[in-house]
Amino acid sequence: MPSADEHIKSIKSLFRDVEDKIKAGTLVEMQKLVGFACSEAACDLFALMLHRKNLISPGFNVNHRFFASEKIASEKFSFDFPHKAKLLPLLVNQERFRSILCYGRERERQIVEDCIKAAYKIREIVEEIIGETI
């Protein structure tokens, strides 16, 4: 399972990929990749926070499917952690964006942008919790 350094490397790479698509003006055309990248980055951020706070074992893998609903997320992560009331709904929402953007028809630019904003919000909260910039 990924170490903290591997999570950080993945997070940086995924956000860099999204930023490249923003600069290239290809958000709508590449929305499936953006949805995937934002979802994976959110899971990596959450896993990093849980590892840094020693709330999960080193072998625990945070899967995007854990956020298919608030009920599932609450069951998987029943223990307390900082900003739980904020983070779990944001992670569930990020999974919703993944489903919308990665499967089915092409969506309008605003949905892709909202997906990206949600991922950055998760990053902001996690950075605050762990006290480091990623």
C-alpha cells in the first residue's frame, strides 16, 4: 500500500495533470480524465491525512467506492477525525463528480470546474489538518 511519500507524489501529479488541462483549455474534452484525477487526488489526500494522524494501518487502502454515499462513507470511517463533518460530504460529492464526468455523456464546463473546485477544497482542508502544503 502507498506510503505517505507515494500519496504526496500521486497528489502532486494528479493536480498537475488537471492544471495542464486548464492551461490547455481542454477541460470539457478531457473531462473523464479530470473527473478521475480529482477523485483519485481526493482519495490520496484523505488517506494521507488518516495516515499522518495514525488513524489507519499502513496497509489500509482508501478506495473511491467508499464514498458512493454518505451512509457507506460513515460506515467505513466510523471513527472520529478532524473535520469529519466537512470532509465526508465533500468526498461523497467528489465521487458523484467522478460518476458524472467519467461515465455517460459529455457535460458542460461548469460541472468540470465545480469538480476541480471541490478537489481543491478537500486539499485545503487536509493541508490545514496535517499542517503542510502539498
